[in-house]
Amino acid sequence: MDPAVLVEAIVEEMNCPICVTFLRDPVSINCGHTFCRSCLSGLWKLSGESQVLGYTCPLCRTPVQPRKLRPNWQLASVVDKVRLLGFCMEMGLKTDMCNLHKEQLTMFCKEDDVVTCKACTQSPEHEAHTVVPIKDVAWEYKWKLQEALEHLRKDQEEVWKLEVIEKEGAARWKSHIEARKQNILREFEKYQQLLKEKELPCQRVEEEAAAAQASLEQEKRETANKLELRQEKITQQSQALWEMIVELEERSQRPVRWMLQGIQEALNRSRSWSLQKPEPISLELKTDCRVLGLREILKTYAVDVRLDPDTAYSCLVVSKDRKSVHYGDSQQNLPDNPERFYRYNIVLGSQCISSGRHYWEVEVGDRSEWGVGVCMENVERKEVVHLSPDYGFWVIRLRKGTEYRAGTNEYPLLPLSVPPRRVGIFLDYEAHEISFYNVTDDSSHIFTFPGYPFPGRLLPYFSPCYSIATNNTTPITICSLAGED
């Protein structure tokens, strides 16, 4: 068999089925097929396959476990040797001839970026140019091609990551839009129900609800258009980059003489490539869930909440009127009674709640950390606890001065445009709802925990956290709503 034909047949076996070029970092999957690692992961990302939808082999569609990709080091070594073998044979081939002089093409003109024969180098067209034998620059440009490809492949991975980030961001934004929509509906429905029970007119509430929904829909359309434009720009760059990589891969496998034809122009284009990340856009929702007049109705359910000193952590100092608490400089010598919290800066209210509607407000001021809400009467008080409904806690917290969160870190951050200095808590026991309001921002809705029946009696929850910052030394105070206009 002709050695050139044999090499060509072997080369075909060394190609990746996806990029149809020499395998790079080959990995085998459980069905037996082998691909470039970057090609396989890139194809999965572009096709939208995921842990949820399941991964499959691009050739036979067999289910694949991506964490069990097996690097094929022996095949990688063979690919390198075949690549070298093909290159060495190309150096010995004498089939490409100059159409004008009928001589072998053995020279390369750097200025004109073309291959020529020796006779061409003597012509006026090339006599003042830098013309070198192909064999003297072949390896140099081979390496330059590989360097350019490595650079482009790294950018390709960045583009893929950017595409994933964009998709995840858009999905989170859609989820936030839907959650805000449901919050607005729920809050206005709550307000209407309270008004009806008090035999007050509801027409204004319906108009406010319609206006809030219209504002949210307008914001949704505007942001969706911006996200679509960003995605288009990223997709265009991804396509252009893919085409450039395929072009250089194909060039790297040409016979040496034709690999060099126009190579500098191709390399210059690859060097001029740079990933242009789209300008960031804000995904923060501007349409607040704000129900005018709701606070006045909620205040009709105001209760006189007072702290229970017997539950306070030993570093917490409760005021004599049991209306405020702050973190002290040292631990106090207090009895370790069963109801006292041992590990956390928590103090509870003294009123047990097992029915009805209750509303109270807490002044948190400009503290950098705090927590308010309710908890079950029988929560763990001596060991480690998690501030989530699964463990009997329904609280919102501020951490590090800017991180507002419902429950534990597993819950998403709460986007508050106006920092609350006073927080309203409304508990509707029969409706299984605990809602929080930013009284500082016209009682805009902060968060409502998804409702399900409470398994027992509840107690108000307070935490001033630690005095680790200068603006974290003031107490948190239960506000008096009696006689307030």
C-alpha cells in the first residue's frame, strides 16, 4: 500500500467525530466512543444537556455519566506520533508544482504570505522580499498554529462559561419575576380580604394592583429585550470563534506547502481576536410590592410584644421594660435554665401565639447585623440550630451590612433598594403566613414564607447579633404602636 494512503487512513482514525481534526486530550465514554474533552463538553453545553436532562453520546445517544470520562493517554500518545509521521511524509512529497515554472514549490515568501518555487524568487515580484525554504520555517509555523489554537480554545471555554452564566442568570431572573408577581398578587389579595372583613371599600386596591402588575410587565419586557441582545452577542462571538478554530485546525492538517499558503494572515486574525464581554445589566427588579394603606390596617392587629429575659443568651442585655435588647461586653452570670439559648445571640418574646392575627414592628436602626421573626416554642436552645422553617424558625436577617436574607444561606438574597430601619412582622396563624415589611420604605413587602400549617405554638424571635462593628452597638427595640397616627 502507498505509505501516503496508509497515513491518510490512519489519520482518519485519529480524528475527533465532532471537530473532525486530530483528537486533543481524548476521553472515552462508557459506550466506547472517543472525543476531544473540550469538544464533548462544549457540545453538551451548546445543546443544553445537563445533569437534569441527562448526558448522551453524540454518536449513539447512549446515556453517559460525565464524571466517569476516562482520559485515553495511550491514544493521545499515538495521535502525536501520527501527527509527526504525517508531517515528516509531507516534507518528502514532491507532487506540488509551480504552474508557471513547473518546479517544485519549496520556498515561502513572508511578505506576500505565499509558497513559491525557486524560479519565482528570482522574479521582480519577490526579489526584494524575504524568501526562505519551506523546510526552514515549517516547524516554526506549525508551532505558531498550535499556540494560536491553544489561545482560541481557552477563549472558547470562556465563551461557553459565559453562555452558561447567561442562561443561569436569565433563569434566575425569570424565577424572580414570577416570585415578585405572585408576591404582588398575594399581598393585594390579603389587603382586599382585610378590607372586606372590616367592611371598607376595595376599589382603590384593585386599581393599585393593576398598576403594579402593569409596571412589572413593562419591566419584564424591557429586561427580556436586553437579555436577548446580550445572548445574541455572545452567540455571535461563539460562532465566529468556532469557525476560526475549525479553520486553523483544518489548516494545521494540510500538506505543509498549503498549510503555509496565507498562514500569516490567518495567524494575524487569530491574534486580533479578543472576547468582548457584553456590558452588564441590572437584573434587580424595580417594581416593589407596595400596598398603600396596608400598614394602617395591619396596625389594627398590633400586639404588645415584650421580651422574655429567661430565654436570652448570656451576652444579651434586656432592658427593664423588656422592649429592647443589645449585645453586652461580656457574658453575664445567669442561670442555665432550660429555656435559655446557649450558643446563639437570641432572645424570644414572652407571648405564645397559637391563633389569630398579630402585628408588631421592630426598630433595627442602622445596625450592620440583626435578625427578627418567629420560631416554634419547642426549638432547640442548647445545640446547633439552622434558621429555617424545617427547624422551626421563620426569620429574616441582615449580615455584613448589605446581605438581607430569609432564613439560612440556602435562601436567596433579598433585593432591598431601601435599607429598613424599622421592620414590620405580620403573623396570620390560620392562613399559615408570616410576612415582613419595610416600614422605612412605605411598608413595602420584603418577604413572605411559603405557608403551611404550623405544628404548634409560636414565639416572637429577636437577635441583635454581635457588636463587631461600630454601627452594631445600638439595641434593637420593639416599637410601641398604641396611639400612633
